[in-house]
Amino acid sequence: MSDLPNCPKCNSEYTYEDGTLYICPECAHEWSSSVVSGQEKVRVWKDANGNVLQDGDTVTVIKDLKVRGSSSVIKGGTKVKNIRLIEGDHDIDCKVEGFGPMQLKSEFVRKA
């Protein structure tokens, strides 16, 4: 028998792990593997100044950032609108005008 938890939405026992998520194949519900006995660990993303970031915020890049695989540089002071927060090392998913979609580290931005 599996040690995986039942689905919190439909109570199905057929859940499986995909990276850091648990997935229920019956109702397609996904939840974080950090849910422990009904209490979820909430991650808080902060910018370089310690301000809390949220999805949809506008941020400003605080220093020149080299773009991997290119000779281009994102200049300090560049505004990035409508960010999306994700798990991982590069925890901001966004579109930078003139560069396209990319991921940034929250330690190199400040809330605008």
C-alpha cells in the first residue's frame, strides 16, 4: 500500500507524485506536497528590499542582468509588469519587453 495521502478534494486513494505536487487522476486536483495533516506551508516571496511580492505585481530590475544564451543584457531599472511567482531557484516567471518570456530571481528585483 502506498504512503501517499488521499485526495483532499474527492478522497481518492489513487494519487501520485509529480515532482513537488500530488495529483489525483480521478478529479484532476493538484496540491503541494508540503501539505501536512491539513496545514499547508505557505511560501512568501520577497524582493531585494524585503517587500512581499504577489502574482500580478510590477517590479523593477535593480542591476544589469546577463541573459543566458545571448549577448544581451537587461539593464537595471527595467520595469517588468504582471509577474507570476513560481517555485524554484528562479522564482519569477515574466515577459520582459524586448526580450520575451524568462525567469528572474526575486533577489534582483524590487517592487515598483
